[in-house]
Amino acid sequence: MKAPASAPATGSTAEPQEPRWLTDEEQRVWRSFMEGVTLLDDHLDRQLQRDAGMPHVYYGLLVKLAETPRRRLRMTELAMLAKITRSRLSHAIARLEKNGWVRRENCPDDKRGQFAVLTDEGYEVLRKTAPGHVQAVRQAVFDRLTPEQQKSLGEIMRIIAEGLQPAEAGADLPWLR
């Protein structure tokens, strides 16, 4: 957002701190970033809906489960890895359970804890869907960038992600909600 032509009067004698408005170049970069993220998410969602009848976030959950020993994770850990709220995870797992792709198991040493477990059927869906998804990702991102741009993009996104995940207690992170 650009600086408004004139700030509204607040009726207070103390002057509010003026925001650090984005420069024209920063505004261009920000909008390009947002357009790219939105279009990429839509592109991948459409590919996965067409090929497997699932949204991108569900595919990511199946991948995370497939990459773990015994294809199982505690629900709280899966929410953290997926960077989503526990409520959104619970809804997604319920849908994946309905499809027979995931099942829940109670945690034997914690009465309130549960595991999400990738079923053989879910693993097979993932195995069949992965080639088309990788092709969509490669075509949308990696085939358009030079190796140097790919490296820069990875470094930039890592810095942004790290900055949005403070380590101190009480941080407002999706998986803690």
C-alpha cells in the first residue's frame, strides 16, 4: 500500500508513528510475489484435484507421512510440519480417513495424543499422483529459473520462513492454535 495523500486526524495530541511505506520498487516486488504464490497454489491445487481429487494441502500431508518411519506422525507434529492449524489438520485428516488414505491411532503413552498413519491405499494414491505433481512443480517453477535463481529463491524463502517462526515461547504459530 502506498502512503495515503493525507492522514486522517485522530483527535489526539500525540502524533502517531508514520508507517514505513513500501517504495515503488518494494511494492512491485511484493505484488509480484503475491501474484506468483496465488497463481502457483491455484495451479497445483487444480492439478491435484484433477489427478487425485484432493487439494494441495492434503497431498502435502500424505507426503509428510510417507517420508516418516512407519508412515506415521503425531497429529501435533504433522500440523507443525505442514504449517497449518490443528483445526485445519483435524478436518483434513477426517477427509483423508473417509477416503481410506489415512487412519488415526491413539497414542499409547498419551491418552489425548493421536497419530495419523498413511494407509497402503493412501500410499498407492500418492505413488500414482506424485509423477504428475512433480511435473507440474517442475514446469511452473524450476524449468523457468536458472540454477542461480533456484538457489536464490530457496535462500530467500528460508530466510522468510525462519523469520516467521520465532523460537520464543508464546509465539503465535498456526500449529499452536
